[in-house]
Amino acid sequence: MTVIWLSIAWVFASVGVAMLPVRRQYYPALVLLIAAPVLIVLAGMHHGWVYSVLGFAAFVSMFRNPLRYIAARLRGEHPEIPE
């Protein structure tokens, strides 16, 4: 049950970060980006792998641009960050 409450808190935190100006979203969004897979794995451990797969699909969909940026940086590219 704790995983559900943590996930709900994560959703409200992400909505709050989305309302910030783009310049101020970087560090809070990074924390949410790191916390999401942890919550997804915990949800899968408590409620089944199907929920982990659905959660991972939603995670990739929501964070597709930051994940593209991280992948580009890992490949040695230097993508531009919007202002």
C-alpha cells in the first residue's frame, strides 16, 4: 500500500514541477527521473510484473526527451538544451 501512496505523491510532485518555468525544472525533474524507475520496480514487486511493464511504458512516454538527451550525451554528442 505504501508504494501506491509514494506513486501518488510522485504524480503530484511531477505536476508541480511541470508548472515551474523551464529554467527551474531541471533539478526537480532529475530527481523525479531517478525516482520513477525505483517506484516502478517496487510496484512490480508488490503488485505483479504487468504493472511494471505498464509503468515502464508510461515512464518512457513521459520522459522521452530527457532520455533522448541522456542517450545522446552517452554517445558523445552535445545536443542543445532549449532556453
